[in-house]
Amino acid sequence: MLTKLTFILSLFILTPVFANLRVVTTTEDLRSVTEAIGSEFITVSSISRGTQDPHFVEAKPSYLVAVSRADLIISIGLELESGWLPLLIRGARQPKLMPGEPGCLTVSEAITPIDIQAQANRSQGDVHPLGNPHFMADPERVISVAELISKRLSELDPSHAKNFAENLSNFKAMLQARSAKWKQKLAPYKGIKVIGYHMTFNYLFKYFGFEVIGFLEPKPGIQPTAQHILKLIETVKNQKAKLIVVESFFDPKPGETLAEKTQAKLVLIPAYVGGDDKSKTFIDWMDHIVNELEKNLK
Ligand SMILES: [Zn+2]
């Protein structure tokens, strides 16, 4: 009896229990999609909060600890995180997390970007020369991102590949069903003209057929100036823009001034998943955005 028990016990000790993959994402949009695919088989945390501007994140020591313990770092790419992620990856000193290695996934690989700047230099502001990195506000491109994440999770943990594939297909089905509803809700407003703050919602506007005719930022990453607002007042009046859509973490004042002087309505919406209490997951965030847009267009 005792030998049998010792044998069983030794089996427990010798059989390695596969630990959950530890995933760190740069943004909460990525965290939410990764969570939907990895479910209980991974642990995932995001470096930047949804209330934060991901272009400018301070590379804190606590982030370095999280990155150095990770099996996989998932980032957006197209230089969105170029001011801080390379520092964290270098600081973590983990060969498996270096660019090109299995522990480093840049999801912009999965999509074709818009807004590519033919001639750009940093003196013109944070211009995103490789294309617009804010594609997580596009339900269609998010499906390609989810597919890429599922593939990488399966490569790193083949024992749960079946689960990841199943979660992916559920996520896709849910997103496609919701997307149809979102499109239906905003269909009457196709072709309306809008003003943005930064180029955060260009993919979203394109998805719903809105035409973006100007930005509160005179150049990407450069704060609005009085002179620029004066020009925008003319643009909004002449082109009959309907909405001024501002990311809720930016100063609302320039948008308020523009709304006061024109017929356009100001809408403040969370720029990323986690941007407010109603936007904890990707689907909830999109739901919330669509509701806010529709409310202000009615
Ligand atoms: Zn940007």
C-alpha cells in the first residue's frame, strides 16, 4: 500500500504541470482580445491603461518586472509604442522576447494600415509615417488581429490549441453579429462629415462611412492652437460637419470652442478599451461608442 502511495505521489511530483502562459499587452484593446482567445489558459495584463495616451507611456520599473516575467509580449506596432516598449524589452534581458522571437508579437503584421505618410519627419509631429496604428477601433481588422493572437498562443502552448481555436471562432461569431447591429444603427448617417482630435478614430469613421474633414491637432501629436481652431470653424461651417469627436483623455476645451461657434456637436468618447466603466471589453467599448455617436446624431 505504502509503495503504491509513494508511486502515485512521485507521479504528481515528477509530472510537470503546464503553467498558464503569461502574456503582457501594450494596450487594453489587445488585453481584451487576448483574454477572449486565451480565456482561463493564460494570464494577461496590459501596460498602458485605457485612460492613458499609449503614445506616451513612462517606462516604469513595475512594467519592467511584468515584461521580464512574460512568455509573450503583444504590441500594436507601426511605431505606436516606439517611445517606450523597446526600452522595456531591452531592459527585461529575455532573449525569447526580442523582436523576431516567438515571445514577441506585433499585431500590425495582420493588417493593412491606412494613412501611410509618403514623406514624413518627426519635426511635423508624431506623424505615424508607417501608417495609422489606431486600427483596434476597426471591428474588421480586429478579427485579423484575433486570428494572429490565436495562432501565436497555439504555437507557444500547443496543448490548448483546440481551446484557443474554439474561443477564436466564438469571438468572431459574436463580433460579426454585433458589427451587423452597429452598422445598422449608424447606416442612416453614412457620408456625414466629422472632425477628430487625433487620428485615433480614422478606422472607425471609415468603417461607418463617415468622412473626416479635419483634426483639432494642427499636426498629429501637436496640441490645438487658437489660429488652427479659427481655420477649423470655417471648415466646419462650410462643409456642414455634424460631429466633433474627441478622445475623452484630451482637453475638451478646443472641441467645446469649435462646437460653440458652429452647428457641430461635441462627443467625448473613450479612446481605448478601459477608457471608462462602460468600456471594459472590446465589445462593450464599441457598443458604447456606437451608442454615443447615434445619440448625438439623432
Ligand atoms: Zn496616434
